[in-house]
Amino acid sequence: VTRVKIIELLKTQGPLGAMEIAKQLGVTPAAVSQHLRLLRQSGLVRSERKGYWIPYSIDEEALAKCGRQLAEVCTCGCKGTGAWRDQEQANTDLESLQRYQRELQTELSLVDARIKELKPK
């Protein structure tokens, strides 16, 4: 979750240093540094020293490639569009619809569980 938040920060605010990221996320600079190290190793984030400051930024091309790869494995087959598969829409037999219903129910239960985790007590 922290790495996703780091990516969101860098995507919306542009290059940031580890201290600024830590401050905005409310975590230690050491924790942020470890997350940034892994994000750099994965190729999603890059850094270039500028004196004492090391700004981190998103590698837009790598992030787009990752998005395309995730869309390929999307369980509903929407390819990232959010639309139901065209071939499934044409094939509206009971078995196809029931399979799609099960997929949606599974996804909804995961969303419900995540909402419960995030709700303040």
C-alpha cells in the first residue's frame, strides 16, 4: 500500500525527495527509502542526485507498460477499459453469465473486505 501511495504522490506532485515523501505519508524516512529502493529496482521509479538532494520521479514508460500488463490479466477480460468482454456480451448463454456473475461477486467481496479494513473504528 505504501509503494502505491508513493507512486501516486510522484505521479501527482512530480519529483520529490525521500524526506518530503515520508512527511506526506506519515512514515519514517528509512521506511520510505526502502520502498523507493524496491521501486527503483523494479524500474517504476528513477532518481538522479542533484547535490545533496535526490529527487525521485516516476518512469512513465515503465508505469504504462506495467498498466498494459495488468490489463492483460484482468479477471473480467476488459483489457483495462472497464467494459465487459465483447465476445462475452455476444455470448449471453446462462453458463457465461453465471461465470461472469461469480467473477464479479468475488471481486466485490475483495472490495468489501478492503473497505472494512480502511474504515475508522
